Amino acid sequence: MAKIFVLGEVTSSEVNKATLECCSEAKRAGATEVHAVLFGKGGESAAASAGKAGATQVHYVEEAGYNLAQRAATAASLVEAQKPALVLVPATTHGKELAGTLAARFQSAYASECLEIRLGDDGKPVALRPMYSGKVRARVKLNGDGPAVASLRPNVVAVDADGGDAPVASVALSGEAGTVKLTDSSAKAAASGEVELSEASIVVSGGRGLKDPSNFHLIDELAKALGGAVGASRMVVDAGWKEHRYQVGQTGRVVTPDLYVAVGISGAIQHLVGMQNSGCIVAINNNPEAPIFKVADYGIVDDLFEVVPKLTEKLKA
């Protein structure tokens, strides 16, 4: 029997979309059992959605706050007891951190940022993942005796809703809390009413073309009018205009929304790697030679200080 574990997250008493995508992909992969392990607050009330997405068993772990050591110890104990063929996590900030920790602990094969997962005829996972900054896609087989580990890129697979009611069980946290304190960016975004960047279907990002951090309100207002998340280029983050959790790019978040709006961003390769697989890309820049236009579906060559306020006004109306 092929079994896949999905290690997911609950934010504001809801299973995040990236976790539900993992549950559906695990079912499509050919697993006969899909165990969803939900970390966060309010997991019990949110568990039903994981069952609808494809989970056959749901375990919820109530957390007072995010702690990698405890989360990894809890996940490891479940994996050791159940011995799944694959441990699948969403490629969110916490998910990627947990996946790497578990792969090192089990000394197992690990594939990151996957676009598709399937189980081969021999029961070994086969992953489709981008390589060389997204220039090629490769199918890789995860060999080895221990449970393989993979992370699935958000917004690249569909969430199914034809699953059933899965049994739900509570699991206690394992391990010591330790002294490391980490900021949970997902919880921070939810508390402020922001749309979580990695799960957003619409992202509006700003770059150094905004000239001054005080002008970033133009991005915030446009994103709000579209019902989307706010992103930023590396130059903006390095300059201290926005926190790192907003950074889109190779050293930040890789996003694949339905709509990506790049405002005042030239389009360096480091940034393109993080957003070039978006469904539709709109670029606003006053330089017609900017590299961002090479990947854009629609381009506006004009002064962003004139275009963005008018666009925001039209959307609000």
C-alpha cells in the first residue's frame, strides 16, 4: 500500500491553500492513503477541508507558536511510526524549512519546489521540478530506503473537492521548545489583514522605480484594490523599504499567481526566477528596454506615478 504524508499548516483556523494542494496532489500521485498532519491553531475545526481535498486521515497538532524543533520532532515521530513512501510539504517558508530538516534527519532523497508528484510502478516517488533557474524541467526519481521528502510549489496544481470525511485525531507536540524565537510571517500577515504572498492568486510588486519608500503606498493601494498580495524586488528589500517576507525572487519567495503586476521593476534574472511562471504578467515601467517586458504578457511604458493611481482609481470604481 502506497502512503503519502502531507505536513501542512493552519492559519486563522483554516487550512492554507498550499496544504490543500498537497493533499490533492498526493491523491493524484497514486497514494492509497494520504495522511494530512496540520500544524497551527484551530486544526480540529479546519480538518474537514483536508478530507475534501483528498486526505484519508487527518492529524492536527495545536501549537502556541511556530517552533521548528518541536514541529520536526513531532513530524519525525509520526513518519517513523507510519513509514510513508513520501513526505510532501508545501513550499512555503516554514514548509521548506521543515522539509530540509526532515530530509537531513532521515538522510533521504529530497526534491524541492516540485510542480508534480507521481508514484512509479515500484512505489518510488517521481517528481517534476524546475532546474537552472527555471530554464528546464526535469523528472527526478527519489530513491533510497527511507521516506523521500518533497516540497510542492504553491499555485501550480488544482485543489480537488470530491474527497470524503476523513477520520480526525489529535497529536501532541514532541520535543523541547528550545530558546530560538522565530517570527511567523503567515500569522503576521493574517493578523494585519494582508493576503499571504506565497498563496495569493494576484500579486502586485514594487521596485526601485518607486524612488522612495514613502511611495510604496501606491503598491499597497493597487494590491488592495485587486484583492491581492504585496511583493517587492530584492533592491527594495536590501534598501530596507520592505521586510524580507515581501521579497519575490531567487533569494525570496517564488510565486505563481494568476496575475502578477510588476511596477517599477527592471526585471533582473534574480527577480524573474521568482515570478516568470505566473499566469499573466503585467509590467509598468518607463524604460521600454527593461528586461521585465521580455516575460510580460502586457506592458505599459509610461510613468508609474501617473499610471498606478489612475489604475487604482478605476479598479475601486
